[in-house]
Amino acid sequence: MPGLGTSFGRGGATTAQWDLQNAQCIVIEGSSMAENHPVAYRFVMKAKERGATIIHVDPRFSRTSSLADLHVPIRPGSDIAWLGGLINYVLQNDLYFREYVIPYTNAASIVSEDFEDTEDLDGLFSGYDPEERRHQVDTWQYEGQPVPAPGYNPVQLSTQEHIPQTESLTEKPIPRDETLQHPRCVLQILKRHFARYTPEMVAKTCGIPEELFHQVARVLVENSGRERTTAWCYAVGWTQHTKGVQIIRAAAILQLLLGNIGRPGGGILALRGHATIQGSTDIPTLYDMLPTYLGQPSAQKKHEHLEEYIQTEQSPTGWWVNYPKYIVSLLKAWYGDAAREENEYCFDHLPRITGDHSQLPMTMAIHDGEIQGLFLMGQNPAVGGQHAGFIRKALASLDWMVVRDGFEHETAAFWYASPEVRRGEMDPKQIKTEVFLLPAALAGEKDGSFTNTHRLVQWHDKAVEAPGDARGEPWFMYHLGMRLRKLYAQDPEPESIRVRQLLDLTWSYPLEGERQEPVVESVLQEINGYHVTDRKPVQSFEDLQDDGSTACGGWLYCGVMPEPGVNLARNRLPDPVEGPGTHRNWGYAWPSNRRILYNRASADPDGKPWSEQKRLVWWDPEQGVWTGNDNPDFPREKAPDYRPDWSRNPRGMDAHPGTAPFIMIADGLGWLYAPSGLQDGPLPAHYEAVESPVRNPLYGQQISPTCQVYHRPENPIHAVDDPAYPYVVTSYRLTEHHTGGTMSRWIPWLAEMQPEAFVEISEELAAEKGIENGDWVTVYTARAETEMRALVTPRIQPLHLDGRTVHVVAMPWHYGYIGLAQGDVANDLCSLVTSPNISIHEAKAFTCNLRPGRRANAENTPVGHAGNGERNQRS
Amino acid sequence: MSETEGAGEVRHGPFPSGQTPSREWPFYYDYATECPPPPGIEAEKTSGYPVRPGEDYGFFTDTTLCIGCKACEVACKEWNQLPADHIEWRATSYDQTRSLGHSTWRHVKFIEQRQAEGERPRWLFQSDICKHCAHAGCLEACPTGAIVRTEYGSVLIQQDVCNGCLYCIPSCPFGVITLDRESDAKAHKCTFCYDRLQDGMEPACAKSCPTDSIQFGPITQLRARAQARVEALHDQGFPEAQLYGDPGGQGATNGVEALNSFFLLMDHPNVYGLPEAPKLPARQVAPGLLTSLAAGVLLIGATAAALLGSRR
């Protein structure tokens, strides 16, 4: 999410799925889109029918590859080297879209002379603190002008120092050289930074032949520009790396250079892993964020008072100048009448985060006894979590665990059915964890909304009542809240924070039916926001105020219910076949029903479409407004020739010229170079995965200098080029199953379609190891051993890099030890490592070994003993 | 639907202000307060064609658009409540159900081929189904009249008439039908979702196909569409694109005449396990009969000659 956020301003996909059919070229990388987003793939097929070139870059030749015009096999974890190669090709040959790049990106902006690049420091950027494994970002700033990151400000060593200086953004423009000749302008820095990403280096690092590299590079360039556009699609094949955010950054840089952002058939489509993953980021299940991208107050930042919080999080220029309106309206929505100016709108009620509380650190905290209770709703970490065996052991440290799901899954049954129990490592009699298994209603059994991969909110109604005691989450959370409030009302200290946090909450949702279910649309109405005095809905986030007169549960969703009883997420009116095809009456896309973000860039600096074929939004000089086939993502009446008057210290949008399409960013420009917002560097640099069969061919720095490797006895890590673990393993999903399998492995028809765990290996590796198609094989790491059946296939090809062959082992990770479709848990093999920025794990590239046959001593294999597999093989 | 307190009328607000419900796809009905859609409407909205008894319908399965997702196979099993009786991994690419049969009426084939050194592999998908032949061998062979041609041009086994005699099974040149020996011992195959058609809905497989690889419609219009698609593919540089089941063409030979469920393939039918020149068993009857008759005449002649000779 910060990959897109720091490049363009928002963490969401920049385009809509159905807009893919307007592309002349579509690149899918880090995703098997046809398999995991089959419905969205419809639009890729439409584009193909219209003659577009489809390129799939993936270690496996998957169902997606078979439908693509070009398949580019790539070594897992080497995407930055490949994308860097493409960027270098565009820069060295001056193939970037100059008329777009100069006004719309920070290519011309001049960077501080203190900045030192990976070129100077052998793979590190200036400001690196090896002890803290963090960067001080001061040297990365523009010359004489620090800038805040758009919205999402991670904790950085120097945040406190440089943020107040950003007030000077209102005093003068950022120094620029529009001839792009200045040695410290962003474009020149980029040129130097990516110069070593040559086609030879790509071949050596990724295993992609030079000829194929040039073929793709030519197709990309030919299908970008005024008349044509290229779209990129990615999924967790890019995210789940210790440098995933920087892979996405690399794609963002390439798309900006080619002028493909904000235009029809262009953009970057982040394919989310579940039906409403975007929704659960917007109204977040994340520990460090409040609804719609406001930061959770942190004990590590200057966040003691609301005013300080606003000072550190607000940007004086750009759209985020409105930050105070959004946070105050959120506090009003949550705490109602109790939130008053004199008590800082109950800002103190918000818990402060004290560090990384994401999933892996939380699991370790459970393991180490720091957390005693767990609510687990709609998740099956005993299968889906990383180093899943460690997770199952951690669960045994809990006092209690509440599981709400459609079936009793592996996590709920860990205490009697897990491999650890079968192996005798855990004894059900000794496990103190009390498990409360509560049946959950499924999607058709409750009202609600999905916010899909392109920010589109779509409402769904309950079709049938849930059977028996099964209930939806709104029912559960509402009534749990009511019971807690009752308990806390008896607290002897009624004015303490712990009591006020609960009792001050606005918790009065209307109930309906015998089951007393909260009316979910009333929650959406609260998220939409309203005027406090008359409870009338706000029409847009432009109505929100910072004086407590408005309440809003998520400012980006303003406008989804603009009138009482009008829910635009229910809209189901498509455009006719003739067009325009933005389908503005189908569902509701945040923000303000804009379908393609940054669409100001679909017009040239003067406000005219770049070409007739690629028109979307344009300036109507007669009416003095932006208009077109999409809702403009730009102030409606701001003329293209508007220029800030620096003598008047312009703030907010007044500080952006009429040509700056990226309104959420402090300087309004697409960030080719990110001076703030990322912990691992202002530019992407290729680092190897934590476990890799090769030394980093590009730099002395082997792995991401800021990623987190958890050194624990249960988490042995393979050395680089460890002969005991020579193969690269990557995991993936099948069309037939959904994530941890709770929604599919218990369904007979789906279980039948892919009934058992398997591992895909190449014919070459199979021959080397004496494995026949369908044989049992044991795949092992220092963490675990798993047995699966081998699918020996020409679709997995050995990669040849620099005279060396690297074998890829690929396995679906859905399977577990109960349900109708079973198998060993692939995620048992993974390690506990996380990326900087977002603390995501590295499941898409690590190392393993394998041998023919079933697990030796199948039920007695200790976990966490390096070299186990080799020993078993010999014995 | 009950009025909800305090939240205003939040239950019904399906249309943006100023707009009225459109008759265009997809229709929006609030089942709580309005009538369900009239028969015939849904198929028109989802496939582009209304369902009218008396017209011949079919499937055009365009394998170039198939992504091998198996949504058709699952939708078929779900709608028709067919058992999942193959929960066993088979090491045959991603195909776990192997063939059409009494419990699998749609079946997605996965054809995996290694190509020449340095060339990418090939992975073809084909969603196979009963061909609903214009001249159906199974129908001709059925002695009980259980197999009929319906008012939609499809071939249907009436389960209450079928006596499990097995005659239809060898009579199908495509191996579509099998007997359900585990339960009712009767013959089963695709019904062309006869029950859905009667309610104006297109068959479940076609409706669930996310990429429109399976297209439902009146057979004459589908044939025209398929012809245009083949020509477009030829123009795009894919001369191997070919139809299977077009009247008199491959797949529709030797008395089969035409397949109402026909395919666009990207290679020779044999590659997909489809017979290039299927033959109706009835076609074997006439030559067989003639040969027998001729043999009989010869025999009679020879016997007569022998007898006559012996009398001499």
C-alpha cells in the first residue's frame, strides 16, 4: 500500500478492472490473475480480443500464462532487477513521455546535496543506521525543503525534526530544473541509480534471456504515449517479499515515466487477495491505522495531544491540509456528544501504539506469553500464517481463544488435530487454551458491503437467514459491545479512561428482527458522515469541518449515502455497450465515485485530452470546469493555468499549480523519487530474499538493510547459497480454493476440483532426484518438513543465470489437516521475517530442499532442527 | 421488511436520485416488495437471448477464452446437485474428474504439452459437455423412449422412463453417458439445464463462465458468431483456429450432421481427445444389414447348390 501511496498519494489501485479493456498492453506480474481473479480477467480477455498484447511475468507457467501472448519466466524475488532493467532501458534511450513527465512528476525537482545513492554506498542509501536497521531520511529531501509523505507517515528516526520544517512548503516552490540537466534533479539521479540494471544484469539476476527482455521493453514503449496505454496488474506475488513495497515502487516509476497513470487503459491495478481486502484496509483491520488512512496515534511520535498529532500528520500543502477535519469528524462519529473541543474530542480515548503490533510480532507475543486472549474472526492462521507450526505452538500459550468461522478449521482444532499433537510435541491434556468456537454467518446470510480491488463499494443483501446459532459479525460485535458496556458501567472508577473509552462510544444502532441484528446500513450511514446538529448526511468530504459540527466514520467514503435511505453502493446500472464505460452508476467508488484516480493526467497540461482515443477528463474553458466521462480527481474549477502566488503563502490545494494531478502529495507531483514515507529507500534497489541461492549480483548489500529477521531458536534461517537448501520455493493459490481453505476445502464440489496438496517441479529436477509424476516427495526447510505429491510438469522451467541452473519449487498453500481436501501445511516451511514499511512476510521466495518419498518418521519429526531432512534421508 | 427506528428509511434506496429502475441488464428487483422477473427475461439479460420453446439452442464453447477456472463444472454440479464422488488427486495436470459421466456433466480438460527446446510449454483448456447432436445416437438407440429431443432442441434423458438398459452408452460417439451404478442404475448426462430453460434462465455453466468462453444462444446465431470469431483469429495470425461440430464439418460427420454444443479449438480434435470423424451407430446398421443379407443370399445359394448337387 505505501508503494502506491508514496508514488501517487493513495494506497489504492489507480484504475478500475473494467478499464483494462481499453489497454493496448497489459502486464501481469506477481499475480496469477486468471486463476485468482477470474472475473476481473474477463476484461483482460476483452482487451486481448481487441488486439492488446498480454504479458505474464511469473516463475510458473500458470493458467494466466497460457492465455498471455508472452510468458516471461523470472526467478522468484528478483522483480526489482527486472523492473529496474526496464526503467534503465526507458531512461538510457530517452523513451520516456517527456511532455507528461516534466509537469506531472518530480523528475525536475532537485534533491539535497547530502543525498548519497546505492551507487556511492554499495547498496545502501545515506542516513543508514546499522544498529537500528533504519534510515534517517533527512538527506533524502529536496534541496532546502523537506516534505511529508502523503497520509501514511511511518515512524522514522528524524520524523520529529523534519516535519515542522515542512511548513516552509507554503513559502516557495521546490527547486526545479525543467531542462532535466541538473546533476541532482530526480531524473539524473534515476539515470545514475538504474544504470547498472542492464539487460545482461537482468539475465544474470532474473534468468530472463536478453532477447526476451528487449522484446518486452519494445512492446511496453510501443504501447505507451499519447495514443496508447499499458496497464500493470499485481497481487501478493509482489507484496509478500521483504522488499515488496519497493517492487511496487519500481512499477510506479516505470508507469510514470511512460505516462500511463491517470489515463484510460493505463494505471496499476493492485489485485487484492479477498473480496473486500481493500475495504478492510480502508476501514482497517490494521493496527497502525484509523479509518481511511489516518494514522493510529503512536507513543513513538509526538502524539500526546490532538494538536501535536495534527501537526505531525498534516501536510501544509496538498489535500492532506484537510487532515484536522477528518480526524475531528472521526472522533465525533465515535464518541458523539462526549467529544468536545475542551477535551480534544476524546483524542485520549484512542490507544497509542508502542511498536510493531502486526501479525508476526503479535504471534511471537502470544508465544512468549505476553498476550493471553485472542479473537480470531475469518482467519485460519494454522494454515495461512507464516511458519504455521510456530503459530500452532504459540496458540497453546493462550488462556482463551474465540474462533468465529463457517467451519471448525485447523486453527480452532489445533489442540487436538495438529501435526504437533500427532507427533507428540503437544499434549491436549497439557494445553490450557480454552477454545470457544462460534458459528459465523456467511456472506449470503447477512447484509453488508464489499469494497473490491478497485475501491468499488458494492452492497449485498441477506438472501437467507443463517442457520441455528450462526450470526454475522455486526451482530456479534454489537452485542459484545453492549455486554462490555454493561460490565464497565459497574466499574468503581467511572471516569477512568478504560471506562470512558467504552461508555462514550456511540453504540446506538437500530436493531431489527427477532435476532436483534443491527441494521448494517446505519453503520454505512455513520461512515458516510452527517451534520451533528440535524443528522443530515454529508454529501462529500468537502462538507466536513474541524470544529465538531460534522461526524464521519471514514472520510473517503463520504457520499456513499448522500441522502437518508439512498445507498449508492446498491447501484447496479451499467453503461450501455456504446459507452462511455466508466460505469459511474454501478456501485460507488471512493473517493467521490472517481473511477480512475489522478485522471487530471488524462489531459495535457493545457487541459486537452492527449488524444481522441485516450480522452477521459478535460478542461471546459467555457464553463470553467473539469468535465468528462469520469468524475474529475481534481478541484472542479481549478484552471490548468493556475499558478500559486508564493507571496501569499498558499496552503493546501492553493499551493499546487493547475497542472499537478497528484493532489494527495505535498507537491502535487508523481514521486519518481520518494523523499519521505519509506523506511528502505527513496528508490527501489535490488536486494535478495532473506533466503536466496545466490549472492546479490548488483550490490555488496545482500538483503534489504531494513527488513526484520527474527532470530529465535524456532526460526533458523538458511545461509545464502546453502547447499543443504539449494532450491527456490514459491507458494501460490489455486482457482479452486480460497486462502486458508475455510471457504472451500469443506465444500465437496470445490474439494473435488483440487482434493490434495501437491508440489509442482520441473521435469529436469524430477529426473535429477528420481521423482515420477504423482510420487510422494518431502519438501523441507530448517523449520519444517512437509510431504506432498509431485506434479512433474514442463510448466516449471529451470532458470539459467550466469552459467548456473536454479530450480524453482512451487506449491499451493491452501491445505491443512482437516476438511475434505487435505494435505501438509505448505506455510510450515516459511520463516519469520518481515518487510520494513508494512511488516509483511516473505512467502514468495525462500529456499528449500526436497527428496523423493514420504516424510521419514512421519509423525515424529521434530520441527526447528536444521539439516533434519538430510539425516532422515541417510538413515 | 420492517421499518427501522432512528436511522431513517435506510432499507430501500437502490437508485440515484432522478433515475428510475432500468429495464436494461442487470435488472434490479427487490424480492421483498416486487414480483420476481417474468420467465424468459433473465436469459435475455445474462446471455443476450430470451428462451422461447420451439427454437433450437446450443452452446458455443470458445476454448481460446477459457481460463480453466472450472466455474462451469462446479456450477453444473451445484445446480444439478450432482455428487462430488472423485475426491482423489490424480496427477493429471489440474484435471481431477477425468471425464464426463453420470456425475460430471461439464468437464474441463487440461492438455499440457512440452514444446521444442527454448519454446514455452502449451496448456490448453477445453470445457467439454454433451454435444446435443442434431442426430443423436443415444436417442436413436434408446428402446424405452426415455431419451427425447426437447422443445429447445436439446437431448434429454427422462429419468423416470430410463430403465438402465445401457443401449445409449455405446451409441454415443463421444462417450458422454455413463450409468450411475452406485445409486439409481440409470443413465445420466447433461440436461442442458432443462429446468432452468423452462424458467427462462440460461444453463448454469454458461451463466457462471467469467470470460464468456461458454456462450448460450439460438444455434443459428451462435454459428454465425463462431464463424466470425474463427475468421478474426485467422486474421490475428492463428490459422490453427477451427470449429468442431459445425454442420458437416469435423465432429459432425457420418450422420451426426451437426453438434448443437460445438467448439472452437486451437488444434486438431485428437489433441483434445475428440473424435475427428464420429459415426452414428445407426450408420453401421445399413452396411451391416446389407452385408448380412448378402451373406445370407450367398449361403442360401450355396446351400441350394449343394443340395441340388447332392441330388444329382
